[in-house]
Amino acid sequence: MNFLACEGDWSVGAAGEPLCTGTLVSLTQEEMQALYGSALTWDDVAELQGEAIALFAVVFGFLVLKKALKR
């Protein structure tokens, strides 16, 4: 799989199209991994899922408590 990168800055045109102020280059998956690191491991995914669930529980609990105290 190839990826399109910009050796410069990305900007947005008048119609919402992406514009590259530098040179467009094509990178392979291996080049992307070398430049930006590898993908998430399954351990990383499990940890992020746990943190997202904990955040949801805290926010949900806060909203329930707020509604209960309002009465």
C-alpha cells in the first residue's frame, strides 16, 4: 500500500480541497513505519479500550449525579 505525503504544509483550498504547498511524494508502508513508528499492538488497544470505558463511566456517573442532585 502506498501513501501520499507532502514535503511542506497541507492547507485547504476555497472549495475545501487539500492543497500541498511543497512537493507530493509517494511512500510505501515500510517507509511510513520507519518514519512514524509501528502500529498499535493488541496490548495498546486493550489499554486504550479500558481507559475509554473508564472515562465513559466517570462522565456517565457525573451526569447521573448531576441530574439526581438537581431534583
